Amino acid sequence: MFKSLLFAAALALPFSAFAQDTAASAPAADANKPRVVLKTNLGDIVLELDKRRAPVTVDNFLRYVRDGHYNGTIFHRVIDGFMIQGGGYTPELIGKPTRPAIMNEGPNGLKNTRGTIAMARTGDPHSATAQWFINVVDNTALDHVAPTDPRSWGYAVFGQVVEGMDVVDRIKSTPTRKEGMMENLPVEPVIIEKAELVTETQAETAG
């Protein structure tokens, strides 16, 4: 129980040379499985999103990607043995403005297993905006259980890492420190230099 509460509390706050030349060349998926590459200063992470089972969440995430919201943001919460969270702050720890919160698609059947990406939120099940996290282990305590209790809604999974899990593991192992309300801030900033949609044209050109 304590571990489950610790997991929930860690997500409640609203809060380069290693780049792989081939990351953006990941084959473009169908319309229900768009891919996004996160180009970080520790390497590239390619995400495949599940629009069929998480349409609202995927559309929300892609809109932030197209708007350039994630460019220049950091992973501000890194917990080895749990998850890495980003999408909300600049390296100066300035929070970025967001659009209104979206509905929680936790009941979609997707689980918080290692390598999946899910929306971060406060204690309100329907408070997710732009922040998300990548699970670095299987976090079953974060899965949806029932819609009758706010504590059982879980955290909505909307995709998974298909390339660059080694980069995720590198990020989760980075030393962290406490600064202000940030309990697990990397000592050296881990920056998402750019987030972009991987199109068929890009994949064919890169290939």
C-alpha cells in the first residue's frame, strides 16, 4: 500500500552526441499508430502512439508536438525503478502554459508496463494536460481499476517506446537532486531538443 501511495504521490504534482542517425527513420505506422521522435541531448526516443485505444490523449499529445510545446523542455522528474517524466518545464524550471485538461482514458485496456508512455496528472483523474511519463519498470499500481473511485482511475497509457529504450535507461540512471518542489531533478539537464512527428516521407528519405 505504501509503495502504491508513493507511486501516486510522485505523479500527483503538475509538474549529444549520442543521437542515433537512424532513429527518425523508423517506419511510419498506419493512421492509428503515428510515431513521434523525441530528440534529446542523450539520444533519440521513438514513440508509437495508439490512437485507436487512446484517441483523445493521442490527439492532445500530437497537438502539443505540432505546436512545438515540447521543444527545449526537460525531464524534470527521474526516478530509477519507476519512471521518467517530462513535458512541462524549461531548463530554467519555468512551467510552460498548457491547454485545458483532457478526459482520462485509463479504462482503454493499455497497461503501465515498462516502455509505455502515459499521461501525468494531479489527484483529479481528469487533470492531465501536457506532461507525460515513460515507465521504466512494470507499474501495475498505476493501472486503471474502476471509475467509481478517483484513486482507482489510474494513469492513461497512450503509446510505447519502439526505439531508444537504451536512451530511456540512460536517462533513468542519471544522478538527481532536490531543488524547490522538484524532488528528483537531474543534476545535468536532460533536454528534449525537439519532438516531431515521423512521416512516411521522412522515413523513406532517411532510409
